[in-house]
Amino acid sequence: MYTDKKNILQLVALLQAHGITKIVLCPGSRNIPIVHTLSNHPDFTCYAVTDERSAGYFAIGLTLNGGKPAAICCTSGTALLNLHPAVAEAFYQNVPLVVISADRPAAWIGQMDGQTLPQPGVFQSLVKKSVNLPEIHTDEDEWYCNRLINEALLEMNHHGKGPVHINVPISEPLFQFTTDALPEVRVITRYQGLNVYDRDYNDLIDRMNKYQKRMIIVGQMNLIYLFEKRHTKLLYKHFAWLTEHIGNQTVPGIPVKNFDAALYAMPEEKIDRMSPELLITYGGHVVSKRLKKFLRRHPPKEHWHVSPDGEVVDLYGSLTTVIEMDPFEFLEKIASLLDNRTPEYPRVWENYCKIIPEPEFAYSEMAAVGALIKSLPESCALHLANSSVVRYAQLYAIPSTIEVCCNRGTSGIEGSLSTAVGYAAASDKLNFIAIGDLSFFYDMNALWNVNVRPNLRILLLNNGGGEIFHTLPGLDMSGTSHKFIAAVHKTSAKGWAEEQGFLYLQAENDEELAETMQIFTQPEAKERPVLLEVFTNKNKDARMLKNYYYQLKQK
């Protein structure tokens, strides 16, 4: 029988799955649940060594004889510090080694409890990876614990070999051995480059071809990649391709972009048919919360993430494979190896999303964003500020000739204007910025800049506060908190814009919006930058947006 501590069960099951079966065990009480579980499992060969200073080097010897990583497990407190010299040796000799330390719960560190000291990160730069496991109480805890262990074990052989540290907090009672089998655990694997001589590569293609429902999601990419025609058709027909405007031109064909609204409207009976079996992702961040929620609730059987850095990024909670490779090289390599059949699944997504209408809003922030997008010159750069604006833009189709930029690294409101001003300073195109009032006023010193050029045009959506907060489900702002949450204000940019040399325009209704938008989006160069300030009512905006989604649900 094994311990009832779920973080230890995850650890032992993943050591087994990753082929780490030689374990050095040092004495102690806090690590008894780990020691008992490892020593009672038939797949592990365990070695008892009392002195941790010697035990660490003993584990290095086990690893060097055969090349497979060994692990060493110690109790809490100074026992871990005694492993420091061996860890340093393993690091500089490039020896893969797993250091497992039992620990007290974090609440008791520094409280005069016995055998306690700050153990997470104790080896600092002398390990390739250090993780501190959670104690598992929820499904999210279990997912997080599993991911951390996989990350640590994968890192031992990533861009060179070396030791890793896994710290395991364990609460009392320690000696409940009531589990009769290890759990089924998710094992994440990493491929570092692929070639036709790699047996695992053939296995990867075989796995891909067995799935009928295959989806590719492309995150933010600030570039254009032109696929060769011979690859485009082969790739496009095999996958449902989903991306947002911030993905730019990085898909071999025409992607589905209105999936966020489609997911909102999707009836229960369609969900199973629309859920992928295999998900492949590349690129950066994804804006849509609905897509994240959909895939977390209806996880694919496999999720492969393709990226040049090979980092473990588990956005949808179902990552199984990391492919360390340029995503375009990967796609072009697999194009000719996909089976000949044309799956139905991509057409299911395309046909469903075609019936989702583009919205037609009355005068509002959403209408202003739509009017801008529909009036943009053929070739220009469109900068979308965070929060509401980047989401509104996704409701409308944007021509592929238009470059789309947005600060989605951390998705904060600060700096959207400054980034766009800097981009425009080095650009030979017209640069349009759509930005909300809080983002603008937070970063208004971006215009106090001698490098602002006449190719800059700012659409400022001013509704007197943070409109997005009024649309958050479950948030009641009927009390006094609304002025603090939504940052209510009565500020206009007129004086500041004119002082900085901008042509200032404003709109307060449909007619003014249509008239000023025509001037604002003229493709001809102007002598000075332009700021169009659109004033709307945030309560009306929020009601219109909610009504739009309500109507979608009724279709």
C-alpha cells in the first residue's frame, strides 16, 4: 500500500513513467511517505545511504553507470543542505539527477518548528529547474502538481544535462498508507527537432493520422509567413484553423476568426462534434477566454505545442507533447506525411462559423470600432489597446493586408499608446490606434514625445470609465464600489491633443461618427497626427453588448 498524499503519488507515478527507477533514500521522518511509496513499488531499485553528503555523490555514480538519471530523496531541514556539494558537482559535470526533498507546510517555515528552513530554490543557479509542489486539494492543484513534475523531469535533458530539484511539502498525518495503486498520470514528452531518421518522428505522424478531429490554434504572431503553395492545400484541408487578428498572416489558408462569438452561441448538442481530439498550437497569447474555457472543459486527447524554445506551456490544461522547433518548419515537414483522406471536421467548424452574423450596433463603442475597421485603407497598421478594444475588434473581419499589433505579453492597459507611437515612428504606413479612455489617460505622456509623426491616428473611445467591468458576469456594481472598479471620470483629451499638435475630431452620435471617420481614415498623408474622440454612454454600451450575445444564443 502507498501513501494517501496525492502530490507524492503524482511524483512517484511520473518518475516511473519517465524511466527514473534508481533511487537513493536517506533516513528521516518527514520523507517517510515518499520513502515508503518508492521502496514498496516493484519498479524501483532503492539504495539506503545515511549520510546525505555521501548519498548525493552515490547518486551521481548510479547515473554515470548507464547514463539514466537517478534520484535522491532526503528529509526536511539541513539534510537538504548537505546535498549541496553533490548538486554542484552534478551541475558542472552535466549529470542528470533528481533531488527530492520532503518539506514542512509553508505556513510553518520560520516559526521555530523543528527541521524547517526555506527549501524551495535553495540550490539557486546550480540546478536546471527547481519546483515546489502544491499539496493537492482540488483538480487544479493536481493539474499544477503534474505539470511542475513533468517540467522538472523534462528539464534534466533539455539543452544539456544537469540536476533538478523537486520540493515536496507534506502535512501531517504522515503515515496513512491507504492507496493500493499509483494513479494514471499525464506524461508530457518533448521532441527537440524532428527529422525523417528519427523513429519517434514516425510515431508522431502515426499518432496524428489516427485522429479524425484535428484543430490548430495560432496565437499572437507579429509577422507574415507565406507558405509555399504545395504545402498550403495539404495542410489547410486537414485541420480546423482558429486564430485571432493578432495572429496576422501565419496560417496556410483562411482561418476561422469569429470563433469567440460562435462558442458563445454554440448549443450543447454541438459541443461534442466541435471538440477536437488532437490540438496543435503555435504562436503566442490568445485573447478569447471562451476558447480557453471551452478547451479546458472539453479537453482534447492530445495537445501538442510547437515552439522554438521548447518550453512547457499548458494553457488548456491538456498538454501532452512539446515540439521544440520552428512552427513553420514543422508544418511544412508534416504536410506531405498526412494521410490522403479529407476529414469532415474542418468543414464542420467553417460552416458553423459562417452562420454567425457580423454585428450591427447602434451608436456605441462597438459601432465605432466597427466603423474604423470597415473604413481602414488597404495597407496600414492597426494597433489595438487591451481590455475591451481588442475584443470588440474580433467581432469584425479585418482584411489580411492590414497589420495588427497589440501588447498581449501581459495584457495590461499601460503602454499600449507608447508602443504604438514607437512603432509608427519607424513605420512607412499609416498607423491607426484604437484605445479606451483608461488606457489612453494612463499613458497620455506617450504624446509628449518629439517623435510623434503625422502618420499616427488615434481613435479614443471615451465612455467615462472602464466599460468592460460592466460586462463581467457575476459582478454587481450597484453599490459604491463601481467608482473604484471602473475608475469613473469626466475627462476629455481635447486640450492635451491640441496642445501636442494633433488635429482633434470628436463624435457624440451616428452622424458625427460617420462624418469624422471619413476624415480620420483618409489614406492621403496629413501634415499632423489626428485624434478622434468618440463619446458614448458606458451603460448603454454594456446593454447593447449583452443584448448582442443574448440574440446570438437565440439563433
